[in-house]
Amino acid sequence: MKKVKRRVTSGKVRIHVKREKTALHRCANCKGILHGMKRLMQSRVRKLAKSDRRPDRPYGGYLCSNCTRELFRERARVSNDI
């Protein structure tokens, strides 16, 4: 946490604590940035609704959309070959 000096309305200078954001969430397959993921502290993320924490699709919050699409294509190819 970073301490920042701010001038308040009374004219005095007060110290405000600035919370820093967490690192970007990454795809487990290609290490690309995951979109739709909150960059909050773990204690704040836990208080959010599950739909606000990650995308509502298969492998949401674990794989990016491109890797998920490729995974489904691979599974379709394997199931059609049998």
C-alpha cells in the first residue's frame, strides 16, 4: 500500500492510503491476459458475486477465449474421428 499526501477541504494535509492493484490474470495455456477479471485484493474479490469475479463461460477465469475455442475444436475433431 502506498501512502499519498492529500490536501483536505480544511486546508490541512492528510495521509491517504492508496491500495495498489493486483497483477493481471493470465491464461493457463498461452499466458495471455484474461479479460473480464477483477484486479482487486483477494479479500475484496471474495465479497463479489461469482458472476462478477469471472466470465460465465466454460473455463472462464482459467483460459482465454481463443484457447477455449481451440480446445473445443480439438475435442470436436477427436470425437468425430472415433
